[in-house]
Amino acid sequence: MFHNLLRVGLVLASSSFVFAHAVNRQGATSTPFDGQYLHPNSSNEAVEWWWGQAIAQPVGNNPPAAFQYLFYQGYPFVLGPPNASNPEFYVVINGFFPNGTQFSATIPATTGTVTAVGQAVTGTWKGAGGFQGSSDLSTFTVTLDAPEYGFVGTVKLTSNAASHYGCNTTAGPYFDSLVSSDSDTALSEAESILFKQLGWAVSIPGAVSEVDMTINGSPLKFTGQGYHDANWAPVPLNAVVDTWYFGTATVGDYDLSYISVAPVNSTKVLNTGYLSHKGVVLQNQCSLDGTKTTDHSVVTPYGLYSDEVSGVDVPTGYIVKYILENGDRYSFNLTSGGLGSAAQNPDQIVYHRWVGTASGGKVGEVPAEGLTVFEWLNPGLAVYSPAPQA
């Protein structure tokens, strides 16, 4: 869901941040589902991004071929005054060729606009490319036209499940239902922003992906799986988030995603879990960790290796468990396949993203197989250690 471009001078060890130029949130009724919720610009600290991924079956022992895009307005990590030399609008690309070779780029744009006719959206990042989302939210197509940066081509995602917000609601893309009984004075500023102003809209929970891209003269072409969402916040994420786990996978006929977020200096851990089977939603919940015994999900990192690139210890995979409201249990294993840094891109001290394989399904049944992209965002520089095995 994030990027590999950090504003120069970012010092994440510092705890000071000024919440300035806040932008008011907009609700679902006033904005197309995949549209423009905020308006980040040089006069505020807001950030908004459209993220997606396409992934294919691995070849041999290589990481899966993959392509991930991020269309950005503003910056998710900021500390200190803005740097005028940084682009206000830009596209971040990461991925892998089938032979395991990584690629990445940050493509600046002179403008970054999103327009809509009904639910159909068009994004234009002049000088880099753009995107189009269909009016029925069934397709999302990315076009890159930046030969001077080495990227020309398209990525098309065709959805196999209905769009959704994070709290089993059609009312809006925020998590404020979790803290509706708390007064504003009972919430820290970081908690209030996380639950009430950070938005998440998933237009394509799972997809058939078609990639036809030329990257620095080399073709990347495959049909595989995919996912797309949109996110926004009125301030940079390092002002709000200590750690953030996110992942998505298609495993057999299952599509799944999850978020587990610890706000800065808080014990209120936000948890979301989405699971569908053949397009039928089994769970779409949000909760605070430790408050529910059914209709919740549990995200547990496992394994450990010392990442030579970022210099920190990181997990090798995640176990994601879904406990439905009726008590049925599903479990999935998302793994980088023991490839370590070879399956990470980006690979930074505050941001890790892996591609890999996944397996699982309903507990007690034969596991299905699939593909996954999962992340650990760590602006709080938390030290990772694996949980004791039961």
C-alpha cells in the first residue's frame, strides 16, 4: 500500500511532528469509490495514493514475476520542511522479472489529477502515465508512458469480487465505528487521525491481471493475479503509525487481505480482515485487537532472518487466521519462500514488501495454493522478534 521514496532529511527516530494544515475528510456519498477524497498540495501535509499489484506463478526457485504501482499525491513520510526539489506528484514502480531480477523507479509528474464521471475515474499523472477505473468497478487499467525512465506499457486488473470498505459497511471508508464511544479528548491525535481520517477503499479485492510492459527495453508480459486499493490521510503516516502490517493474496478460489496497525504511543491496535470465496464475502471486519472472539482475524509474523540490505531483522512470512461470526475458522500461510532479500522490493529499514506464495483455506480441509504480496511498514523502528510457537 506504500512507496520507496523518502523525503530527504527524514529522521524517523525523532518523536516530534507538527500537525499542520489538516485537511477535512470526505465521505463515501460525496466521492466516487476510487476517486479523489483529499486534495494534497504544497499548502498542506495530506497524502493520497492509488496502489495495485499484479503477480504471476514463479519460475523455478525465483520470486514470482510481479509488477506494483503507486500513483502518489504528496508524501507518506515527512519530517521537517518540504524540499522544493521533490515532485509533488509521482509514480513509484517496483517488481520482478520471471528470472528474479528486480526493478524499481520513481517517475515524476508535472500534474496528478483524478476526475470522475459517476463511478468511472481517470487519473492523469502528466509525464508519467495514468489510470482508468470502470464505472462498475470491475476493471482498473494502468498505462505508463515514460520512455525516458524506462517504462512503457499497461497493466489491467479485472475483478473477481465486489468492492468494499474495511468495516463491513457501505457508509464510508473510515474506521471510526471502532472508537464511536470514545470522545475526542479520550483519543490521542494520532489515534483520532488513524480511526477517523485515514481512509481505505478496495475497489478490486482480487483480480485476473494482464501485464504488458517494456522495462528498460526488456519485456514483462504475463497473466496472473492482482489487487487494487486507494488510501489517503490528512498528514504523513509517520505522524500517526508506529507499525503497519498489510497483505493480500489469492489462494485457490479465496481472495484475502488484512491490515494490523499500531498507532504512535497507543495500545489501540487496528485490525481488519477481508476474506471471500468465489466472490462470496465470508468476512469483512474491523476491530480493536483483543476485543472480539468471533468475526475477527489474527495476523502473526513468523520466522526470522537478518536482512543485509536494510540491516534489520525481519520475518519470513505471516500466518493469517480468520474466525468467522459463526465460529468457522480459516488459516493461510503467506511466505517469501526462504528467498530473503531476493524476494523483497522495496527493502528499507522502514519499509519492506515481499512477493511469495500462499496456501490455506478452511481449517480441516485440503489447503489451496496461490500467490501473495505482503508488507511491513515500520516508521517507529520497532525491533522484530518472532512470537513463541504454540
